[in-house]
Amino acid sequence: MKKIFKLVSGNIVYPIVIASLLILIILLVNLSNTIEHLSKAMIKRTISKTEAELSSFFNPVNTNIKVAVERGKKGLYDSIKLQEFNKLFIPRIKNSSQISSMMYGNTNGNEFMLLQLPDKWMNRITISGSSKNLPTEVFWKTNEIGTDSLIAIRIKDKTYDPRVRPWFQGALSLQDEQYPHWTDPYTFFTTKDPGITVSAAWNDQDTPGLKKVIAFDVLLTDISKFTSHLEVTKNGMAFVLTKSMKILGLPKDVRFRNIDSLKKYVLLNSLDIGIPALNDALINWQIQKDESEYYSFKSNRNKRQSRKRKGRDCNNAC
């Protein structure tokens, strides 16, 4: 997944190129030489902490997708029944703080989806991309002894074809099977939650031309849970944005203290969440002629002189 990480100090900006995410740290300070030096040191410490946290968040997902693909190549999922599928993947999702759901499909348009809900599990079963029948949803509840009991079956009221979904097409577009595909942020089909999906594909060993794809969904609200609790300074803020300036990780603010508010603001345009310092920082960054390591900018609230320094590249992308 390509990301760009960028950090801004209230009136000093520190961008780190990693690829399509952007991290912003804003410190509202008076830029005397001493304070400027201390602010840069504080930004560097925050960079290290933020990079470590995001790596710890995404790395297990990368590991999970690689293990799942290796098992798929060995035929572990061939002709698998729904309950056997659940036995394999429910423990993986249950014990992952990042993965909320997963999909397994093929280029014939068949797919199993497994989703963890607050008090139950749900499967979606799709055959031939809904060309003849609408998808079926199956609901399960785990009892006290760990057995999954069927509680409901219903037919969806709309068609679904996994082959047109971004995670499926992205996996098929990969030139190097060693690396999984990460989607851009989007709204999930079933839950309508904002998220991103990691996926990978492989060739079926017995059927020429048939490709199989496995994918894991990651909720973007989990990134905001981290950034909204990140202590920068008393007046500092940390954000994670997409390259197109949509909000992924919200800052510490009274508005962003529960899951409903996180869902409301995640993926909004950065100019629409009502934080003037963020708007000023982004506007000033966009008019810079290079990827500056540090720069100061003028805000409506804090007017300071500008300063730029050459940026640096980082290669530890998730």
C-alpha cells in the first residue's frame, strides 16, 4: 500500500514520503530559535512513535494475507464447505484487532464472505456473481462451549459480484505475487463503514485460467482511535490523511471521542472538519515547490515566518 506520511509543527512542517497516506502533526508555537529547535525534536519523536504504531497496526495484516495465500496455493480451500471455511477464519478474525471481515472468491464470480458483528457472525454466499440467484446471508452465534449455531438465513435484495470490487480487481492487477494489494480508502459494501482492503491472488492448480483471491478488510476508525489519543503537546494535533486530503486519522478533539463521531468524520475532506490550523498547514504545503523537511507557515491564528528544508524518503511502507 503506497503511503505518504507528513508531519506538521504548528508553524513547522515535516513531511515523510512513504507513499498514499499523509501524517500531519501540528504544533502551535512561537518560533524563536530555541522553541523552533525544541519543536523539531518533538516532531522527530512523534514521527518515530507514529511510524512504529502504524507499522504495528498494518504489519500483522500483511502477515495474515501472506499465510492465507500460501495455504490457498496448497489447496487448503479447494471445495471447502461454509462451516469448514468458518472454522479456519473465525479464530483469525477474532484474534486480530485490525481485521473486521474477509472474503474468498474466484474469477467465476463465486465468493464466501465472513464478517464479525457485535454479537454474531455473518457469511455472504455469492454464486456466479449473482447472475442467476441473489446472494445469501447466513448468521451464526457462538455458544458457551464454542460451537457456532445457525440462527438465520436470508436472501439479499440486491445483486453482488466480487469480480467488480476494488479488492478483487486490485489483486488481479498485481505483477508480483510476493506483495499484496492495498485498496484506496472506500466504503464497505455490507457495513457501509470506511475502510481499506488488502488482497492477493493465485492460480488454481487444477483449472487453467481460474484465479482465486483472498482479502481482509481493515476499519479506518481504528486508525483514528490511535491518532485521537496521541499526545503531541498541549496545543498539538496529529492527523492521518489520504493523498487526496481526505481524513483517515482524526486528531485529539472533544468531537472525536466515540465510534459514531469517528465514522462521521473519517473520509471527509480535510477542509470540512472545521480545524483552521489544519487547513492553513495544507494550503501552505501544497504551494511549496519541493517536499520540505521542515517549513513554517502563516495561519489565521498564528502568523509566523516561513522556513524550508529538503525532505527525505522512507521505505518502510506498510
